Amino acid sequence: MEEGQLNWYAIKVFYNKVFEMEDRLAGMGLETYLAVEKVLLKGEEHLAAARKLAQLPEGGRPDSRIVKEGPVIYKRVPMVKSLLFVRADANEILKVIEMLKGPVDLNKPEGFVYRTADWQEPCVIPDRQMNMFRLVTSSQDSGLKFFSADDLTHFKQGEKVRVIEGPLKGAEGYIRRVHKNRRLLVAIEGIVAVATSYIPPLFLEKINE
């Protein structure tokens, strides 16, 4: 890793504290990405969230789980439990690793940064893989399914394609049969993969490798 070069890394966060970790990393001046679904709040849930936002002191930070867009309020729900991405340079990621170890006297780590197969270095995620993952997970496709790296061994890999039309335009991945349906699968190698809902063949073009 070149000194000062920013790279993406994946973090497994313990104790269901992914939003708290997102806030802490932002407080360190680091860019993060959390794949979330925005769930519309209605009725009592909407009223409770609205009251909470209204009671914020001037300059106070809102709950990062809540997003307000005009009169509409959404709750952010992680698509992949406890998986958070951070963009950092070599020195910054070492600080993140130390922070995740938690208080030494309590021996209670708060998570870990995914490492290379030999466990020698933090695993750098290629920008292209990260960009494809972000494109798909922010597409509002309601049929997304997520898999661990180990799960991928169960699915036969098909041809590589690019989406040329629709909300997923620009996404690249492999066509695989998942639960009897042909889906576009986009992977961050060794960490996670996401399969889209069905995409008509007319919207796809083959990529020659």
C-alpha cells in the first residue's frame, strides 16, 4: 500500500452497533459506506421519530438511523448485518484496527477489519468492486439477496455481463442461477456478494474477458 493512498476496507462490527461505529468513524474524518434499506415510517413510529427530531438541541446531531426527507421520515435498516465499509489510508486503517480492539482491560473487541487470505494485511477492496457493490445496493432493487464468500461455492458461475438499461445500468457481474432464477451477481471478493432480481436479457451485454 502506498503511503497516503486511500483504499476501501470492510469491517465486521460486533454487538449490533454498526450505526454507532459509522458515527465514530465519521468523527475521525473517514468516509464510510453502509448498505441500507430505507423503510418508510408510518403511524406511531413516524410520530415518535418526528418528536425525537423536533427535540434535538440546536446544533445537535440527529440519530443516524433516521432520515427525514421533507415531511417523510425513513428508518435506515442495514442490508447486511454488521458489515460496514471505510475508506482510509494505511496509517488511518491501523488506527481503526486499534480502536476496534476496544478497552484492553475489558478484553472486549468491538469488531475487526477483514484481512487478506494469509491474515498478514488488511484486505484492500478494489475501487471497481466497491463501486459496483454501491451501485447495486443503492439501486432500490427490492429483490436483492446477499451471500457470504463461502456461499458462492454453491452457485455455478455464468458469463460476465454489463447492464445497459434500467436502474442498474452500468453494473457488471456474472449471471448465476440462484434458487432456480438467473440473477446478476456482484461480489466483493472474499467478503460479500449481492444478487439482483431478474434482469431481462435485453438489458444485458456480454463482456469478453
